[in-house]
Amino acid sequence: MKTTLLLPVLLWAVAASAQPLRQPDGGGIYRPEEAADEFSEADYNYMRSVLAANKLQLQKQGKWAAPLPQVTAFQWPTRLRTNLLGNQNASYLGYYGISNYIDQNTAFPNQLLDYNCGNRTYDLSGGYNHRGTDIFSWPFPWTKMENNEVEIIAAAAGTIIAKFDGNPDQNCAFCTSACNWNAVYVRQADGSVAWYGHLKSGSLTSKAIGASVLAGEYLGVMGSSGNSTGPHLHFEVWETEALAKLVDPWAGSCNTLNGTTSWWASQQPYRVSTLNAVMTHGTAPVHTQCAGGERVNEKKSFRGGDTVFLGTYYRDQLQGQTVLHEIYMPNNTRYTFWNQSLTSTFNASWWYYYIILPSNPMVGEWRYDVTHNGVLSRTRFAVGQPMQFTFNGNGSFQNPANWSGSRMPSLPVPNGVEVVINSAGANQCVVDAPVRFLKGARLTISSGANVRFQHNLVLEQ
């Protein structure tokens, strides 16, 4: 990982009429090479043989239908874990980026051309031109993988015609010898075949080869199995199981495969400039190429004199953008603010500032507002008290509607957060999935509270 580290700048109060420009205290581009993969011709020949053999078996079972004259329209093939979808109080506002498209230029090396006539792709000197779309989780991809936060779903209805599981899933570089991935292959009604690769070991759907799946149905968890440099989904599409003609789902003037015919039900723009997360940290976060070294260091409660690290995590940062950062005290008075000038375009980037709280700060919930690309994003942190979330509903622990004000904590529960369970009588808190409390988080179960444990609550020491 390469980062740009800038000298710390002490934050002073500024006049309300000023618009100060402030450089970040740290951060930079997230992994210049980002998530990538590689497939040899031997790999493709192997897959042709597997698919041919599976086709014969499925034909004997009556599970291989003749292709229909229809056009496949893909929905997006990833989503946040189902029990995170409704949590608007989670730290993550977005959860992915795109590192690579198909290389339309079949020459190599470094002869790059994506569907939009850009160079967001790669090739390798051995002769591999990238043949899929690489969708990576961001920020903190290894943490997301550990917590099963990003799910892979079927982009279109079809039949599972191949499936691989049980292979190591924490690879962070191209393999020097054979290494297989975990993947699901789905044949759509028109005969086309979609690959969903690099899944986390043991996370794949329990459905067998020959089973049908619906659009949007769970297939697995994003991982980094096989020839992979980090957690991502490799989404690759072929016209038939013979793997003779590649499909680029993205319509564009430089798409030499299917031109201006998009295979997406709703095609995203080439760049989607988004603030994926606004967070507060107790110490500077740490990003690493490989699993094990990544540190989120999220913290939600501070005391007078503490240093608060303020993190922002971007998808498709664009050169020339200006970002407004504001800190507000509990009485809604603006404590300080500054502008940030984004001077480069990156697929993914991260920046942090820090402030030192006064020795006797206003007690209560403060907020950190960030306005980027015309959109206001916000996170809150507590000063002089825990950041408290109260469950007083009836049913799932992971349903935001069961929480006071629909405010549910991030999962896993961060340092500085107190979770209070108040449900009593006919109301019951059902712990229907494992919930982990990170070190510094607190759980309070009120007297008389009614809790049913279907899974464990894990309290880190």
C-alpha cells in the first residue's frame, strides 16, 4: 500500500465568516493496484471441460433447457448483508467500488482500453487481458470479509451449472503456483453464463449444481480466493458455456464485444463519486494489502482533551472537488469547519483529520458533517458520556425499527458505544444472529428485560 502522509496541522477556532482550506493530516489513494485477478488459458480450458461435463449430466437429468430468445438484464450482483440493509445509522454509507473493467484492447502489455475508452483495466505480460468486472468492497475490505458484510447475489435468474468451494480465501497477491477459487457459475435463460468468483470459503449457497436461482438470490460472501490481490467479486459473462464469445455488460463507444447494447437493467455511470463512509476513530486507521494488519480503530465516545480522528472514505474521488467538513456541538453550535480540495482522481481514497477536544468540552452528542458532491453525510460521536443506543421493541436485534428513534449501532458494535436492552413483558429482544461487541463497547440489559438468545453475544476484552 502506498499512502500520502501529510504533516499534522493543529486545529484552531476560525471565524464563522471564513472558509479555511485545510490539508488532511493523513490518508491517500487506497492501493494503487486495487483488487485484481489473473486467469491462464489452462484455467479457461479446464473450465470448458468442467462445464461440458456438467452440461451432459444436467441434460440427462432434464435440467438443461434450450436457450430462449430473450435479452438478459442484470441487476447489481452485490449487496450489504441482509440485516445491515435498513441500518441508516451504520458508519458505512456505501460499501464498494469498481477497480477494473474488461480490457477491450487484446494487445499487451499495457495496451489498455475499457468500454468507455478509458484505461480502468489491466493486462499482463503473459498474455492475459482482463475479462471481467472487478467490484471490490470499500472501506476496510478485510474487516468486511471477516464479518460477512458484503454478499454476492444472482444478477439474473438461472441455473447453477458449476460450483467450487473450500479453497483458501485470504489471498493478497497473484499465485506463483496453481490456486483455485471459490465460485458459482449461473446459466441464464438465454444460454449465457455468468461467473461469480473469489467467494469466501464456506459461504456459498447450499444449492447444488442443477438448482435454479432467482435474480437477487444469495450466492455467497465476497472474499479473496484464488488468483486474487484482495477481497472482490470477479463478474464475468460469456454468451454460452463453450466460453467462445465474451460479453461486456457495459455499453459504450469502445465496447468491441457488444457495442452500445448494455446487459445491465440500469447501467451505472462510468464514475459514481460517492462518500462511502464518515467515521470517528480513536487512533489513525490502518489499511494493508493483506489480511491481518487492517485496523479500523473506530471509536464513538471521547473525553475532554482527547484527540478525535475524523475519517472519510471515497469511491471515485474526482479532481477539482471541494469537500466541506463541519463539527457541531450538542447545542447545534458549529465548533469549527474547513474545506478540503481534492486534487486527483482515484477509484478509492481515504483521508483523515484530527481535532483535540478542549479540556472541559460540552457534554453530549457531537456530530461530524461532511458535504461532498452536493450530498451531506453525517456521523455522531459522544463527549463525556457513552454513545447510547436503546432496544425497546419486539423481535430481531438487527431490525432498526426495534430501536429507539430507529437508531441502531454499527455492527460489530464499536468502542465507546453502550447498547441498552429495555424490552420487557410481551416485548422480547431476539438475538437472531451473532453480535460482536468490540473492546470498549458496553452491553446493559435492564432489570426485567426479556431477551432470547438464538446466537451468542460476543464481548471482546
